[in-house]
Amino acid sequence: MYLVVIAWTYVALMMAVAEANHPNGTLLGAVFTFLLYGVGPVALVIYLMGRPARRAARERREAAAAAASGEPDGGGEAPADPVPPVRKEP
């Protein structure tokens, strides 16, 4: 994945250099070319491709927090008896 990111950044950089060196080109146009064709799409791709890793890390943190609390449900109350005990008449 990082090879594609490096290659696309290189292509966007070369486009910006060509924009800056063209007789009708400007330095501001080169900066916007690099930002809009290079940095923006690369940042979006890295963010989207990193989603599974972020999800796995979040699940590991939640599992570690649940294990550290010592309670299976994570609640703060003692478990209640679902059926109250019936007392026999003397």
C-alpha cells in the first residue's frame, strides 16, 4: 500500500513542478496542484485503508478494559435473583 502512496505523491510532485515551470503556470497553481492532486487523495486513501486497524485497536482496548474491571457485564450492581425465593408457611 505504501508503494502506491509514494508513487502517487511523486507523480503529484512532478505535476506541481511542471505547473510551476510552465510559462503560463504560477507557483500558487503548483501548490494547489500538489495539495489537491497529491496530499488530499493520499490522505483519504491512508485514512480509509487504516480503518480496520483502528477498529481492531479499539476492540482490543475495550476488551482489556472489560477484563480489568472483573465483571462480565460491566455493570456496577450485584446480579439480582430472577425469581424470589418462596418461603414455606410454618
